[in-house]
Amino acid sequence: MNRFAFVIHPLDASDVARKYALARYLPARLVERMAQGIQPKVVSHITGIRSATGAEAEGWFIGCPLTARVIMNGKPELVERRLIESVQVAEQVGARIVGLGAFTSIFGDAGITLAKHVGIAVTTGNSLTVATAIEGAFRACELMKMDPKQAAAGVVGAAGSIGRVCCHLLKDHVGSLTLIGLQQDDLEALKQELEQAGSCPITIRRDPKVVLPELDLLVSVTSAVDTVIHAEDLKRGAVVCDVARPRDVSKDVARKRNDVLVIEGGVVEVPGNVDFGFDFGFPPRTAYACMSETMVLALEGRYESFTLGRGLTLEGVLEIQALAKKHGFRLAGFRSFERAVTTEHIAAIRKAAGR
Ligand SMILES: NC(=O)c1ccc[n+]([C@@H]2O[C@H](COP(=O)([O-])OP(=O)(O)OC[C@H]3O[C@@H](n4cnc5c(N)ncnc54)[C@H](OP(=O)(O)O)[C@@H]3O)[C@@H](O)[C@H]2O)c1
């Protein structure tokens, strides 16, 4: 049997409260502090993954008790210790590869140090996340009857690990591309890299508020702990693929904007009759793309640290996309703010957008 594990963590204090009911009555900061004292452990056993090739895999979710805020702003020594313990639990239960979920793949050098503390492979899962996000974004354009070639596109968090390769995949298929992020130097370097490879016109913006109202297609993939895209920021008829967890797009967009389509990026249908043994808020038999990358590698028997560190390659993204298809992983139906997006919903958005 092919064996893998995947490290998950609470995005915020309300996630901790779903597991420990008492936490509901305590202030969020106190809950986060108390959770730091909990050792990482197995959360569930994952069974029933069956590839289109007939290969099977089983796995474990390993729960790391730190929230996104603590991983980003907490004491680095504590965060590193908890993450090392998490991947060590994965090794102890018999996994041969471990994937890093959400902010556990962002901390420090994006898995490189963690991999040195175990004798099993480690992957961030970011390569399949990129492939799935871009596939989803283009599919959403099709449904909204938007021609990407005519679209003013933008990537928020463009210079990040996932954002950078998303830009490479977008640059030949959109009308123009705006790189949005925090550090001017990183954005300039990326602009140069993209232009050298030949691309559509590229601009740089550091303030999303200024540029978002002009963009038709957005991929958002920042490591911000709080939301960065709000209802008043978006252009009528815009398509937004929100890859970030916690999400970049504020919930008020769902309430106030019936003329834009926001989809969750990186949601994948898993082959077989998979039982995750744990409810992470998705419909049955679907998973995040980063989880799926770990499963694909296990099914393929590729026990190697496929995506590690921040330097993702286009070749790696295309290779894992092909392997995922081979094993029967597919882009799942769209979800928006934890709900399935129906054809009627998209038709209503198109109408409100005057399209
Ligand atoms: N859906 C999925 O399956 C899936 C899978 C993996 C990861 N993710 C999510 O993807 C996101 C990004 O991951 P990553 O590995 O690419 O992280 P990363 O390498 O740290 O990149 C994040 C980028 O966002 C920028 N940023 C942070 N706050 C920002 C803000 N307020 N406005 C604009 N840019 C901002 C960062 O700039 P600085 O470097 O200057 O801070 C950095 O360039 C995370 O939310 C992660 O949880 C989702």
C-alpha cells in the first residue's frame, strides 16, 4: 500500500473551537496561545483512494495546533519545533511522503528545513495548486463568457511561491497582466523574468485598492492573515479565483456583489471512494490541490520531495498536472464561500454583470 500523510492546522481560533468546544467561550488570542501547548498528532486515517490505474493509497491527517496568525507572527523557534514534530509524527505512522497544508508550507524556507529532520519525502503541494488554480480560472472565464485574451488580468501576491508561476501560466493567454504585491523589488524582478520569457504587457501595483476596479480576471494568492479584497474593490463582471487560505476575498463580496464570480482555487475531485475521516468543510471525495499532490505522488510511488522551497518550476507544475490526470484527479465543481456554484448562479451573475 502507498502511504502518505498531510499536515493540517486551524486557520484561526474558530477552527480550534470546532475541535475543543470550550474554546468557543474564550477570547481568540487566549485560544491561540493555549493551542500552542498541544503536541501535533494524528487527526484521522484516510482510506479508499483508488487511482484510475488501479493503484491504492492510504494516509493520515496530522494536526498541528498552530493558527495561521501564530505561524506567521509567533515565536519562530516554537513554530519550527511544532512543524518538525508534525512531520516526525507522519514518519512514525508509516507515511513515506508528507504534504504541508496551508501556512505550514509558507513558514521559513517552505519545507526545506523540515525535510532535513525526517527520512521521508516532503512536499508543499504548491505545484498542483498552481495548475488547478489556473485551470479553474480559465474555466470560470469560459462560464462567464469572458475571453481571457481580452481580459485585464492580475495576480495578488504575484511574487510569492504560487503567485510567480501563476503569472508565467497566465502571461501568454491574457490581454495584460498586473503584478500586485508588497515588495517593489520582488515585483520588478518578476516583471523582468516574465518579459524576458516574452509576455503580454505587464504593470506593477502595490495598492490593490487602486488597481482592482480595472481588472477583469484575478488570481489571489497572498499569505495575508486578513482579507485583502473587498466588495467595493471589484470591477463589474470580474472573475476572481481565490487560492489563499485563509481566503483573500472578504465575505462581504458574497453579500454585496451579485455581479462578480468568486471561486475557491485549488479544489480537486479525488478518485475512488475516499473517506478522509475528518471534515475540513469540503463535499465528499474532494480535497485541496496541495493534499491531492501528496496523494498523486504516493499513488505514483514517487517518494521524493517534489515541491520544496519557494522556487517552483513550470516543468514541475505541468508534470504533476499530467500525473494527476493519469490517476483520475479532476478539477472539482466550483465553490464560492463554502457553497457549490450552480449553473443558475453563474447565469444570474452574468445577467447582473450585463453580459
Ligand atoms: N488552495 C490550496 O490548495 C492551497 C495550497 C497551498 C497554499 N495555499 C495558500 O496559498 C497562499 C500563498 O502561498 P505561497 O506558498 O505562495 O506563499 P508565499 O510564498 O509566502 O507568497 C505569498 C505572497 O503574498 C504576498 N503578500 C502577503 N500579504 C499581502 C498583501 N496584504 N497584499 C499583497 N500581497 C501580499 C507576500 O509578500 P511578502 O513576501 O512581501 O510578505 C508573498 O509574495 C497561502 O494563503 C496558502 O495557504 C492554498
